[in-house]
Amino acid sequence: MAKKGDKRKIIGMVSEESGERIYYTTKNTLNTPDKLSLRKYSPKLRRHVVFTETKKSLGRNEAPKR
């Protein structure tokens, strides 16, 4: 259970190319207020691609509607 006043939030990482979400991490919202973007390995595409931050509350492996 999270502590009261905890500044770290759980975020999901969505692949730019395939739309899959397989990575989850925590982020301090005070230090990094803008969206996080990381290059990580995609097992589906079998190479490194850019993963961007999204909310954790979306369904598993779903990309947000644009």
C-alpha cells in the first residue's frame, strides 16, 4: 500500500510501433513532470523500440485511443 503523500506514481510504457504495453515502472512526478520516453526491447518485434508513458489504469496490452 502506498504511503500518504508518496510522490512516485506507477506508469505503463506503450510501444510506439506495435502498441503493446509490457513494461511498468514508477516515476517521481516532481522531478520529471513531462512524459517519459525510453528505448526498450520489444519481444514481439524482436528489436529495441521507443516506449512512451501512459496511465496504468488502461487494460493490459492496450494502447490509448488517439
